Amino acid sequence: MIRRGGTLSYRSCLLSDTPVYAANVFAAEGDCVLKYVSALTGDYNADVTVNVYLLKPGATSPTDGVLVDSTSETFVLTETAA
């Protein structure tokens, strides 16, 4: 099942070393350019990868299509609370 829209919460995974995956699938109403993506993490110094797929008709998985772009970044802890 593909989750369509909305916010995903993974509170139970915050203290785990297990990778967490989420998808936000939407249908464009016409030709468009995706200018921005965002990601959240519940951990310091977390490696985050965002993949953008063009899905095939009838897709049953968020990765059931062509990978059109990907970006990765590490969310680095820059200061600690006193």
C-alpha cells in the first residue's frame, strides 16, 4: 500500500539503529518542476537520503518506477544544551 499525503510519525524508532523509510506519494495535475524537498530526523548526526521517483501506472510501491533524482545530507549536531 502506498501512503498518499499526510505526515508520517516514527516516534517508536527514534532510539533505534534501524533505518527508517517513509514515502509521500502525490499526483501532479500536469507538467511541473519539483523545486524543493524536505526531510526530518529524530536523531543527531543522522544521514538522510531523499529519492524522487516517477512512478509507473498502477504502482504498488513508492519505488516502483524510475529514479529521477537523489540527494543525501548528514544532519550534524552543532551545539549542545547546557
